[in-house]
Amino acid sequence: MKTFKFIYLLLTVSIVLVSCNKDEVFESVETETVKPEELISTRAGLKTIGTGVMMQAFYWDVPAGGTWWNVIKGKVNSWSNAGIDAIWLPPASKAQNGAFSMGYDPFDYYDFGQFNQMGSTETRFGSKSELESLISSAHNKGLNVIADIVINHNSGGDSEWNEFAGKNTYTKFNPLSNKFNRTKYDFHPNEAYNSDSGFFGGFPDLSHNKTYVQDWLWKRSNSVAKYYKNTMGFDGYRFDYVKGFAPWVANEFRKSTGVFGVGEYWDGNVNTLKWWTDQAQMSAFDFACYYKMRDAFVGNNLNALSGDMLWKRNASRAVTFVANHDTDEIYTNKLLAYAYILTHEGYPAVFYRDYEDWLDKNKLNNLIWIHNNLAGGNTSNLWTDNDEYISRRNGGGGKNGLIVYINNSNSWKERWIQTNWSSRRIKDYTGNSSWEPVTQGGRWVKIQAPPKGYTVWSLK
């Protein structure tokens, strides 16, 4: 087993109340200290998750035929060089639809493409050996590998009479791995528990209060959680549909191995997201930020960016994103949305198709570099109106900070803003402006941004 080290994260998190008008800046700072039980371990030689950018390394209905693991393996070197620190893979174990499944209908948590069941040996993405080769290659390039974990529901079981449901249910699971066999007693309803937070799609709903289920999911030495980390080599978990079970379930699963965790709590209510992250003691995808960006960049009203978001409440637990395999509503001005998340607080994720297929990869690489090298410190909002948005990262952690200017109008815009630098030359690191102004003694300077574009300013 490889050597592990603990990264002690004592984070001071700032939230910025961006209710500013054209003449004033309102700023408030709140600090949160990471509790001991939230310490995250990482393998020696890997980048620390959250210091760079996450890559969602799939999209819905990637090509079938068992080639996907090899496709991703061919990209890990360039992604690492671009500043990616982790790749998020789709559910990797055998599902009901076998070679055609995207993995969200899990059958055998221990079959990664080595058992002939559910109509195939390989998964949609490839064989177990190909997955192991991908993970090894990613680790060799310093990349963490995040597993998509579906523990709300199962699929593909055989039919059995279920007196608790009063009918036959597909709840008899005898996978060829001979691990985590399940029956009607392990799903809802059963002799002890009628239901939990939620069912999904009519699939058999795992009963996480049952000791047997807990043993196999995270308590045993060869539990799903520990097998994924210690045997397969995964470095973190993305929890699917966490609305379907109580936050303590994801918390216990993650804590059993001490790795990074992020939950998909699909809700735009920032209070609900904050509640879940506090209870689960891990990150969540910032759907509040996502929907505010949709209103801003699709609705053509940047005032929406003044709304509340998870990263403004606790940046250390916010994974920001512009698109994913389930939702892609920011279809206009999408690069402006990436300019927003890659210059602001939180842990940004880039969607595979945006990076590889749909947007300008050079511009995304530039924004990733800006995030990793300049975007330090808390955030001050300098200007927000219908067409313009300007914020300042105040620097810290060895980074100088930056000023991001997003312009959603159809003409060039200029504005005087206050920096943190007195009598210093600054430049736009995107190349969208050739200006290299010198800040005044009072730290004021005029900057500009192109139509439907953005600039990012920092010390030259």
C-alpha cells in the first residue's frame, strides 16, 4: 500500500455580500475552521485536490464499446500539464444495462469489467485492467481520480416475493463477485424501515440504516468504500443523488477512508446546500451558483451574480461548474461563465465536452492557469450592473490576486476601479486587452473589457 499523508486544512473562508450599487462596495468576512474529522488524506506524489481544477472526464452517452478508459488515459498527461488536479470518472462498476450502461443503475459494486454478467464482461467504458491502467497513468501524472458512487439505489436484481411491499420485487442480488449479496431485507420497505429520504426512478432503494448494508458499504475491510480506495486506487468520491439518503450516510462513507468527497445535491437553494455540506462534512456542487450564472449569462442580466451562492457561504466546500452530464443550460456566453468560476473562490470543475469539443481549449487553458497562479484570497465585488461585472481577488497563499472584468454588452467597456496595488504596472493575462496601465498612488486604475468578453488583470 502506498504511503499516505494528511493535509491539514485550516481554511479561512470569506463570503462577500455583493449587494453593491455603482458607487459602493459592501464586504463582510466570515471564517470557518475545518474540524479534525474533515481532514483529507491524499496519496504521496499527487496534487492536492482543490489546488487546481477538476475535470469531469465524461458526458452522457460517451461512445460504447469499451474504449472510454483508454480515451481518458490518452489525455491525462495534457490535462495535468494544463493545471487539472483531479479527474472525475463515471460510475465504474457493472450496472444492469451492462455494456450499454452509463453506470447509474448499479448491480455489482466489485465488477469493474472482469465478470460476465448483465450481458457483458466489460462495462461500457472498458475492462478492469484498462481502468487500473488509467488510474495508474493518472497517478503518475499527479492526478487524483474521483469515483462516481451510486449508493441510493440498485438495479438488475432477480424477482422475489416481498411481504413488506406486498408484491414481487427485483431485490435479490447474487453478483458474480460474491460480494455484497442483497435481498428484500436490504431495501425499502423492510421489517424495520419503511423508507428514507427518497426513492429514485422506481429502483430498489438501499436501506442505509441496516447494519448489513453499512458493513458492506463502508465498515468492512473490503467494503465498497475501502475497496475503491485501497484496491482500485480511487482518491475521492462524487456521491450521486444525495437527496435520496440522509447526509450522515455520505459522511460515514467518506470518513471511512478519509478522502475527498463531493455530493450532488441538486438544489439551487443556498441555505439547503449549506445545510447539507455542514451535515455531510464535505463539499457539494454549487447549484446556487450555477442557476445564478444561468440567469446572468443566458438571461443577459449580470445583476444575478450578486445573488447568494455556496462559495460565498463557504468556499472550501463549493465545487463550482458551468455544465455537467445532466444539465447544460448555459448555452450562450458560456466562456464568460467559465471566466467567472475560474477567477472566483471555490473549486471549479470543467466539463469534458466544453474542454475537448465545444469551446476554445486555449482560452480555457488560459483561465485554468489564471486560477492556479493568480486567483488567491477573498473576493471584493467592485461593480455589478446589467452588462458589467467586476470583482477583485485580494491575493494570498503566494498569489498576487486579480481583477476580473466581464462585459456582456455589445461594445467595449472601460471603468475606473480600485486595486490593491499602488504605482504598479498591471496587465491583462487573457490577451484580450493590450493595455498595460500603471495604478495611481491611490491604487486606482482604468481597465477595459471587450464586447461579450472578459479581461483578467494582475501585476505584470
